Amino acid sequence: MLVSFNWLKDYLGDTKLTAAQAADLLGQHAFEIEGVVAKGEDFVIDVDVLPNRSSDSLCHRGIAREIASIVDKPLATDPLTNSPELTETDLIEIDIKEEEACPRFTASLLTDVTVKESPAWLKNRLETIGQKSINNIVDATNYVMFALGQPLHAYDADLFPQVAGKWRFCVRYAKEGETVELIAEGGKNEARVVELTGSELLIVDQSSNRPISLAGVKGGSFAGVHLGTKKVIIEAAHFDPVITRRTARRLGIVIDASKRFENEPSRELPPFAQFEIIKLIKDIAGGNNEGTVDKYLKAAQQPEVTVSTDQVNNLLGITISGEEMKKILEQVGCTVKLEDKTLVAKGPWERTDLKIAEDFIEEIGRIYGYEHIKSVLPEKISLNEINKKHYYSEKIRHVLLSLGFSEVITSSFRKKDEIQLLNALASDKSYLRSNLKQNILEALDKNAPHTDLLGADDTRIFEIGTVFQKDKDNYITEHTTLSLGVRIKSSGYSGKEDGVVKTVLEKVAEELQTTIDWDLEKGVAEVNLSELLEKLPEPTSYEAFTAASTISYKPFSMYPSMSRDIALWVSENTKADMVEKVLTEAAGDLLVRTRLFDEFSKEGKLSLAFRMVFQSPEKTLTDEEVNGFMEKVYTAVAKEGWEVR
């Protein structure tokens, strides 16, 4: 979020902090800072507000409150201190059909306003943080949102028919197939019409049952404020964060307002936003305040949480007194009672993230300062037991790696299987895997075409992982499984793989000194490792491990490789490695592997056949490019007097 330092100073008062110092404090105690940039007579701080603090800190007042807490000074001006005094009106009526989805809805009516260009100070404030000025009414809604964190929306009241002298609105779920026309997105001239599934929340003009806004996500194009508008209705509400997030993500509408709603700002915030915007509109657009209607169906109480002082010190690794902990929590606005070694704390109403003991412990730690938390080396303790699963898994890995296998880690989720997830991660990850075999088969299919690049004759992989199944009573169980597979041809299973796999299985059984009942099918074998471990003797000590003397890493290319074969007649006394050296030097830097795959003698000559693999780290190579590399190879071969077969 882009934050104006001059705007912060409206709340901080006559602070001696510079923008850079304020950014440093925030970075040390609260948020990641992406940068500080001078902009005219102001500075813009790019603050990365994570979801755990987005309920109160996606606004200038929230960031200013953080700085004040860190330096232990009250805000000079805090618009959230005193309860707002709002005039009531009976000219607007709100009917909320879904209490859980919309526990609070406020609406204010202002008449005789003048819609025009915003004053320079307001345009400058918004433009400093990357927002485009629209008109004074719309800009006012944006200004208050970026000031306090409460999204607002303005409607032209004259475009709604009154019923019995009242404007009547309804908040309800959409009907399947219903449509709503949304305000045109930035840079587009046409409004967007979206079809709804029935899970979305709508704000509806009750006189016509016409959807006028996609609640919490985006306002409708109907009743938008324009230069001729004289009466405006300002909406500030609280919408369910989960419904908002699902709707916004499904429709691809992730904007400043929806981001704030989906992070659940406090239900107490709407009246404060109404108080501020009424003052602002009267100042920049004139007009009369006809009052506000506040439909508050379900309040959310801040929980009172008990925190042990010993728990704080033990979890953070510090030693401070209960009085110091109490003072720190009071710095961030909490009300705290200290009873012996127990803190009874309640967060300020805008901090909807303070719910459990660990939340308050985190507040103490970050305000106290992470630099005061010293690292402590744990005491050495003797090893009392050997992990049987780890011990035998390492023995299995050792033998398989020595036989040319590579270990893979595949996803625990599948598109279809036995056990379905209640909340799927993705459409192709809706089920837990019941075996490793299918994953190994898919991995073989993907990797078999790369044998040339890897310099291998075949593809060999294995995995040791957890699988999930249902027992006879339909309870979910899990166990560890070992699966391994071989693929000889890139085109798929050839039938020769089973023989290779059986030889490998014998080696594994020999290493473990037991018989193993493998499930073998199409070059892939699997066994329940948890059951197998029960038959094996308890280990008494881990085997010695010798680390490699040198380890090097190199990034791999994301682009496909291309292979070329070359077979040569050379004299019988010519060494293959000397021929390979000539080929490699001639081929250039994009040659990544050269492998001798055939050799025989005939009539006093030696035939050598090499496979040369080319790959670029920057792009996909073309046939023409690779042919050009090979022409250089043929030229070098001709100079040596070798004959290309």
C-alpha cells in the first residue's frame, strides 16, 4: 500500500521523524517496507501490509497508529477516538435479508450538493498514492477509505424512485442467473455486466428489485454520481469477508474496496466513516446533511483474553516483568489488567486480529523489539531412540540411488481418488492420494523424454510418501508407502521395464534382509512401508554418513533440448575421449551433453557414434540454429580426416 507521509503527519502531529525514520520503525516492528520515494513536497512509503494486519492497517490512520504505538506517543489527531454524532433520518429504509452476510449497513443522505472537480489539496493527496481524481464526491469516498480503511460508495439519489417518500434498499443474495451492471473499470468506456450464481451478495433498489451494487466488491453503473447530481446517498457497510473474497476472485474483481472488505475491518467503523465523509462533502461540495440510517443487526465483541506472563517470556525467549508487558499492550491501544502473573487483555475495537493469547504475545514481542530477543543454543542431549522409519528409509534411498534412481516428491492431492477434500485447493487437487503408483506413472511420462539431456539410458525414479485410504469402517487412515518405477522408452511402457524393476526389488529386499510382497504393474512397484517396518528389527544406531567433499549447484534451463547423432569412422588407435573433445569444442557453448552410445571395429577402422544434446538457457532453439552448430562440428571432423557415416 502506498502511504503519504504528509497524510500520516495529519494524525501524528508535529513529529520529528523523517519519512525514512518512520519507514525504518515500521520495518523493524510491524511491516515490510518496499521503499521510500520523494514525490514533490511529500514522501511515499510503500508498505507491505500482510493479511494478518489488513483489517486495521490498510489506511493512513492505521499506519499512523502503528508509528505512535512504536514510539509510545498518542496520536495528535485520532478520528476514531470519540463516538461520531450522526443525525438520524427516516428518509432511507434498509431491509437486510442476510444478517450473517451483512450485519451492519449505514446510509447517509446529502442534498443540494454541487458535483465538480475536486480541490487541489484533495487531488494531490489521491494522486500522491497513485489514485486518479474523478470528481469531488467520488474522490471524497476514496479519500475516507484511504484515511480510515472503510470502503464507501456514493449513489445519485434522484435516480431511485421513492416509495411513500422514502428511499428503500435491500441487501440479499443474488438469484441464479441474475445479472448486475458494474461501473466501468479503469480505462474502459463500457460497463461490465456479470451473471451471478446465487452465492453473491447484492444491494438492491427495493422499489424495482433492481441490483445496484455487488456488495463488498464493486458498485453498479446505475445511479452513478455525475455532474448533474444534486442528492447523494453514501453507503458504508460491513460485509462477510469470505463471501466478498469468493465473489471478487471468481469474477476477477480485486480492487481497493474488496481487498479491505475481505480482510474484515471492524463492524464499528461505518459510522466513523460516515461522520468524516459528511464533513468532507459539505466542505468541498456544499449541500445539506439530511441524516443517516444505521441498521446494526449483530455486533461483534472484542474477546477478553488471558495471557500468562510466563507464557510470554517462554515463547519469546525474553525476561520482562508483567508491568512492562501491560505497558506495551496499552501502547497499542489494549485495555489490560495485571493479576499476579496473568494479563487479562482486550484489543481496541478496530483490531479484529487480536483474538487469542498468541496474538497478544506477538504484539509484546514486536513492540518490545525483536533485536532484544537473543538466540539461545539448545543444550546437547543424548539420543535416546533411533527413528525406525528414518533409519530404513535411508537404507532404501542408499540402495536405489546406487542403482541410478532419482528421488521425487509428488503432490499429495489428485483430481480423482477415494477421499475428497471439503475445501479443494484447485479443481485438479480435490482428492487425497490413496497410492503413489499413479503419481510415479505420471512422473515417468513427463521425464522419460529427457533421457538424452540427462545422459541416461532409461528413467528411474522412486518416492517415499504418505497416502490416505478409508478402512472397512469408512474411517480415514494414512500410512507411508514406497513406490519406484522404470521407463525405457519415451513413448511409454514397453514391457521390458518389469524385468529391470524385479532386479531392483531383489536388491532392496537383500538390503533389508527380508522378503517383500510388492505390487508390480507396468514397470511400477509399490509396497506399504509402514507394514514392512513392523517386520524389521529395531535399529540400535544410525549408520555413519560421509558428506560429499564438494557440492556445486547450477540452475537448469526451462527450455527444451534438441539432440543430434553423429557417427564417425576413425583409425583404430584413435581414443574416443579425444574425438569427444573435438566435437565438444566445435559445437559451442549451447552443447550441454555429449555421450558415446555405440562403438565397433571393422576392416581396420573404428566406428564411434555420439549423441549431442543442445539447450539454451534463454530460449527454445530452432532446427536451423542446431543445424548451424552441427555444420561447425562437420567442419572440425573433416579437418581431422574422419569420415562421417
